[in-house]
Amino acid sequence: MYKFYNKKPKPSFDPHQVIDLYLFINPFGFRCYCVEKEIQAFIKNAPCKVNIKILTYHNMNTITQYMKENQLDVNDIALRNKIYKSIYHLSIAFKMALQYGQKRGRQFLMRTQKMIHEEHQELTKDLLVQISKDLNMPITFDLPSDEYEELKKSYANDLKIACEMGITETPSLVMFDNFTDEYGILIQRDITQQHLIDLYNNYSDSSRTFTKNSPTKSTECVLAKTFKIIQSKKYDF
């Protein structure tokens, strides 16, 4: 269950700190939409610079997760394929919108999610094109093959990053800061602004209680309650 906090929190960040967030979502999922709102609130109230990169991520397991959460028949192959295509089209449209900048791309994504989850509109290519026009950042699915291939490569790269960071479900959030950029925190449950503030305020003390796995692995993970410490490089925004 996700809660939205109206009271302004009192975090204790170093003002010289820079936080980098990598949020992995199913762009079609309601829980992911809720988490995006929570992170927006976190960024708004954090007294230090926060960078965020949203990456769409889906595979057969995350689609099964989505279908179970929405009480859909996981054995309905036609429905499963329809959901897969919807997520993929929205992911590609989001990639197009990101060409106008990260902030505007996120605006496009959340406007689309609002239309789906609050206005209960069906996701179609026409809806995506209309939303982009309304935001004065027109996109089109009638792209030359080389441009479309570039979008597909960018999307495939996001999946590679998800694998490197040990992502297995959505929503998932990886948090780095500029003081400890070799290690990040992977959070897969209870992603709320208050949890992020509490977790980060105690990051140093908490991380000292962990022991590493084999250093031969490209991604090292140690499970602790609702989050993991991972060893992974940061990627450019």
C-alpha cells in the first residue's frame, strides 16, 4: 500500500550531496504510477540535487505480475499478447518523448498514465499521438526504419541496465549518491517518499552491517529487509 504524505518531511541530507535515481517501471502499471508520484514528492522536498532516470522494463514475468495484480487470467494468451504490445508501444512512445528532454519525457509518461488510470481511457497509438500534440512535443509511429531501430536499441539498452542492476520486478528503484557511487540501494517494496528519506538518512549505518557476496559477479546483491545493496556502475542520464 502506498501513502502520499502531505506534511513536508525534514530530511537531513548534506547540501553538497547529489542523488541519482534509476526507476524501473511497467509504464502500464498502476503501482508504478503511484510510485512515480511518490518520487516526485521526494524530489520536490529533498534539500539537495536529485537526478532521476525512468526506464521501462518488462518481460514475461513482469507481465504475469501485472496480470495477477489486476486479477486477470494469466493463461489467456491473447490478453497476455495484447498487454505485451501495449507496454511495448508505450515504452517506444516514451523513448520518442525523451528526445525532448528527460523532464518533458516524464511529463508525457505521467499524462498518459493519468489518462489510463484516472480517466480510464484505452491505450492506443492515437491516444499517444494526441497526448504528445497536447504537450507540444509531437511524436509519430511512422518513422524511417533507421530511426525506429535506434529507438529499439535504446530500449534494449534499458533492459541491459536492468539486468546489470539486478532488476526482477516493477516498480524497482536504484539509488546512488556522489559519495558512495560504487554501491547503490535497490528498493523493490514500499517505495514512498518517507521511506526513501528514512532509508537514505540511515544508509551509512545500515550498509556497514552487510557482507559482500563473491566479487567475481558483475552485480553483487545482499538482501536486507526491503532493499538490497548492489555493486554496479552508474549510467549517464
